[in-house]
Amino acid sequence: MEADFWHQRWRENRIGFHQDKPTPLLLKHWPSLRIAPGSRVFVPLAGKSLDMVWLAAQGYRVLGVELSQLAIEQFFAEHRLQPQTGASRYGTHYRAGDIELVHGDAFALDEAMLADCSAVFDRAALIALPPALRQRYVQELHARLPAGCRGLLITLEYPQPEKEGPPFDVDEDEVRSLYARDWTVERLERRDILAQQPAFVEEGVTALSTVVYALQRKG
């Protein structure tokens, strides 16, 4: 999606993708990855996700990247954090405790910036992107993460003709196709959530599942 689309969503507070608690599938499946405390976790298209707060509370160093300055400002304000700021070629960096958010374009992050990211968590990034950008996101951005990097990917599956994304339907075949070159993919759980998503029902969606995958970078 174009940057203006997301800036407008944040200005108008149309952020239905934001959750008021950490993602339950993160809490359930993250321990199975056995990521050592102190490791750096990359959170792409981070918004003001409470998942970052949860990860930091477990002893991880969080690196998020977000296009919307408003989202970043809201994140720190809502958690009563006073970030230190600095600039680099990647954008403006906001740091408070074990959380660092970069205000900039995720695709501008390179191998040097991501070199010490032992883990990655994607709840709403891949499914926020249309097909062409999904391919670029995986084959460019994820390809810059180091060998051995592990993480969780959470997607949605629904009949795409029944709803205009984002979020988009990304089924298991597409996930495996996108990640096959550089990552091993293991489906951990598929959960029917239509009854818990009245907005989807109101739009006429007849089936909705969330799926969580464990990822590991090859090499």
C-alpha cells in the first residue's frame, strides 16, 4: 500500500488492526522457539503493538520499524516512556529501555541494521501488504535477517473476494511459496476466529481463520 494510505489510517484512527492486549498466539507459541533472553527481536510494521511491550518484559531487546510518526508517538505516550532520539540513514530512532523504534521505511533496513536480530515476529505486516509487496517484503527484507534467525508469522485466511484488504488473505500455499527459498516453515496452529470478528461478518465474510507458523532462516 502507498505510504499516504497508512498515514491517513493513523490520522483518522482507523486502526482496527491494533489490539488492546498482546497477541494470544504469541504468548502461546513464542516459548517453543527457545529464543535466549537478551536476544534482539525484529518487529516489522510495528505500529504501537503491545506485543513489543510483552517481548521486552520477557527480557528481549525489541527493534521495531514503523512508517507512521503518530503511531510511534502514541506508543511511547501510552506507556509513559520518554524515549531518547537519534538519527541515522535508516530514519529517526526512538529508544526507551529495551525497545527501539525506527521511524522510516522497513525496506530501507539493510543487513548491517538487522545483523544481530536473532528473532522476528510478524503479526500484521505480511497480511497488510498486497501480493506484489508481499513478495518484495519476504524476498528483500526478510532475506536481510541473519542465518539461524527464528520467529513467528501470523496470517489470516478468508475468501478474498468477500472482502477488500487490508488485511489480506494469505493462505498456507502462498506462505510456503514466499518463504521456501530462505526459510523453513512449520505450521503450528490454525484457529477459526470468525465468531470473534464481527466486523468481518458485517462485511459478508463467511469463513475466517488465523494461522501461526514457526520460521527459521536457512544457512
